[in-house]
Amino acid sequence: MAFKILERKPLNWAERTYLPQIITGLKITLWNLFQKKVTLEYPDVRPVIPEGYRGIPTLVKDPKGREKCVSCQLCEFVCPPKAIRIQPGEIPEDADYAHVEKAPKQFDIDMLRCIYCGFCQEVCPEEAIFLQNDFSLSGYSREEMVFPKAKLYEMGGTFPDQHNKWGKKQQAAEEAKAHG
Amino acid sequence: MNYLPVLIALIKAVLMVAVVVVIAAYAVLAERKIAGWIQGRYGPNRTAFPVIGYIPILGKMLTRLGVFQPVADGLKFIFKEDPIPGHVNLVYYFLAPCVAFIPAMTTMAVLPFGEMDGQPLVLANLDIGMLFLLAVSSLGVYGIILAGWSANSKYPFLGGIRGSAQMISYELAMGLSILPAFLWANAPGSETGMSLFNVVQSQDQLWMVIWQPLSALIFLVALFAETNRLPFDMPEAETELVAGYNTEYGSMKFGLFFVAEYTHIVIGSGVLTVLFLGGWNFFPGLPSPWPGGWVGGVLSTLWFLLKVFTVVFFFMWIRWTLPRFRYDQVMRLGWTVLLPLALANLVLNAIFIALFDNWFV
């Protein structure tokens, strides 16, 4: 048998008054009184955010400052609470990255609708949208909490680009042109 | 007619009330701080006061200690909106906080808190001081009953019923547990009766708690029940009854209950100190080193206050150590354990004193 039956001894006289137990309890609480405090004094001291945390979603630029989003609208379609609204636009012919062809004209995320599920980050083929560490958002109106593109880029900043997909394409095109 | 004595008495009374209310307010702070510390938190440490809070090191320290918190709490109570639920019995609803508050403020009149040249420092040195104290403090239960009943909703009602049952049960044990102290304090044929000052003076060599530990223990337990403190906070029982008898109260009316509760604790600690911890007497076996005149008065008062604060700390310490009793356990402890124990204690002491007087005196 894998279990053991403990014999329960009847309480003796001192134990039945509960006073020794109360004194033991008092000792424990007094010991706790002088221990180090575990409180994190929140607005002054911020918690350490673990890797892979899903905070607010933001758009990011690549190290050269190019906006990575190509307005494919996959995130808009996958977003469960429909927090993302994208108006696709075209990149003008004379721009540096004209061969990317498309960029969002408008990109709004309604932070009041967002449920921080991270689907947009997962679905993005361009790695253009990332969930950041920031978790506390506040505003005075609903309109204010719909973050436009400019604000999303401002909060996102630039991320390192491992693939340099569009740079390689450009290079390949140039090489092809050179070889005629 | 000479108004001066009346005026002086009035000033003294106002001073006493002010000091006790301030101590009660800081007892609330102490409660929150101790609760925090025992649970690994800091307790209130943000409330800052404009000018004092900006003093370089001291201001920061006081803010961290939460010294300004009671001021903020008090102001909040006064300026908050005071909603009156539509379903209450208005007369008793308004009467209850006053009925709870007035006895709490009255009992301090007979509590001696120091001595000056052999005279007690007390508002009214009555020969029946203890009797007065018991009589008036037991009126406080009406506040709880009225509050619970007038609120006309279930949780306050249950709190009121529990409170009244508990306070009546433990009053008996409390009254019986202090009698041995008075039996020992008074020589046969003396006329001091139930004077609290006399009890303290009789403890200048030996504190009553060493000589009468059982009486002190019963009194302490009954005091916890009478002041509705955990583990006997049946009327409030916030985990079971929302907030018990004061669920329907808000703003300053709740504040009155709150202040009354903590005043009861402070005064109760004072009574415990007077009866069993030797009042302002120094240590057992050591003569009191207080000099004559007002210096001695101040020193003895400070020593008395130190003891009172220790007892108040003990109240809070117990609160964050023991869980609440069940209602039937409270009743059983009161009626089948404490009451017979207190009775036996009284009878045995009386017999012992009688034999002692016959054989040795």
C-alpha cells in the first residue's frame, strides 16, 4: 500500500486550551513583521517583463527606417475583436522602396478593443507588427485610445531585420538589370 | 456664580477627548501598518502633507511611515457624499452612530492615566469608577443593535443580532474576571470600593497580571469580544456579512462607528493596563522613579501611555494572527468556558482571601 495511516493523538490538556498554539501563531506573525517586504511599489518600480510578453501591439520600422507594413491586411482579418483598421495605399514611383509597391495609408488600432492575443504579430508575413512590453495604457476619451499610424510607429520604433527581404529583392533586380 | 471651575473642567475634558481621538486615529494607522508588515507589505506610505512632506529627510520619513494618512482619512470621511438608502428607518438610522459614539467618548472620563504627588490624573475620580465604565461601555451595544436593525437589510441585521448576543455573553465573564482584582486591591473595611486609582496604587509592588494571571486572561479575552476585535468580530465579519452592522452607512456616519470602535480599543487597553498591568507603576518590585510635581505627572502619564500602546499593538497583532471564531464557537466559549472559569476564579479567590485574613492577619 502506498499510503500511511497517521495515528491522531488526542489533544492533551494544554493543547485543548489552544493557548500554546496561539503563542506559536503569534511568534510566526511577529517573525513575519520584520521580514523583507515583497511589495513592488508599482508606478515607481516597474516589474521585470518576461520574454514573450504580450503588451500593446505596435508597428515597427526596419533598421534603415523603412516602414515594414505592406498593408496586406492579414492582421486586420485575423484580429478577433476587429481592433485593426487598415486603408491600403501605394508607394509613389520615385520613392526609395518603390518596388515594395504598397504601404498603409491609414493604420488604426483601437486599444480599447485589442485583447492582446498576439495573432497580428503571428500572422504578419513582413514581421511589421510586434506586441511590446508596455501594459498600462490610459486616456481621457475613446477617440484618444484609437492609435493612428504615426503613434504606432512612434511607440514601436525600429526592430532589427534578420531577413532584409526587400533589400535582397532590390539587389537581385539591380544585378539582373546589370547582367542585362 | 463662579464659572472658572466649570471652564477648567470643560477645557480638560475637551483636551482629553482630543487626545484620545487622535490616539484612536493613529491606532487605525497602526492597524494598517502592522497588517501590512505582517503580510509582507508596507502599509500606507504615500500620503504627503504639502509643507512638512517637503522637508528633506524628515518629511520623506514621515510620509513613508504614513503619519499624514489619518488626516487624509478624516477629511475624506467628512467631505464624502453621505448617501441614505431608501429602505432604512430614518430615526434609528441617524440615532445609531450617535449611540455608538457617545458611550465610547464617555468612558474615558473615569480612566486615570497618571499620578501627580499622590493624586490621580483623571477627569472624574469616582469611587465606583469601574462600575461606571462597565455600565457606560455596555451601552455601546445599542449602537450596534440599532444600526443593524434600522438598516432594514439582511447583513446588518445578522451583524446586529450577533453583536448583541456576543456582547451580552462576554459582559458577564468580563465583570466577574475583574472582581478578584478589586478583592485583592481593597483592604477589609476600606472605602475606596471600585476606584480605579486605588487599584493602580495597590499594584506598586506587584502587578495584578502576575498575581492573577487567570483573571487577566479572562478579562483580555472578554475585552477582545467586547471591542468586537478579531477573533471575535462577529458583528462586522467582513468576509461573511459584507461589513456587518455598518454595511448601509457611509461617510461620517460610518466614521463615527469607526472612531467609536478604535476608541473602545484604546480605552479598553487603558482599563487592562490600569487593572492588571500596574497602570503607571514602574516595574514589579521596583519603586516608581517619578519625581514630584508636574514632571512626575508627565513621566507617569508617558509610562502609562507606553503600556497602553503595547496593549493596542497586541490587539492588532492578535487580529492578524488568529482567524475568526464561528458564531456557535463564540457562544460556547463565552458561556461554557469563560463564565464558569471566571466564577470559579472569583469564588476561589474570595475563599483564599478569607482564609488568609483569618490565619495571618
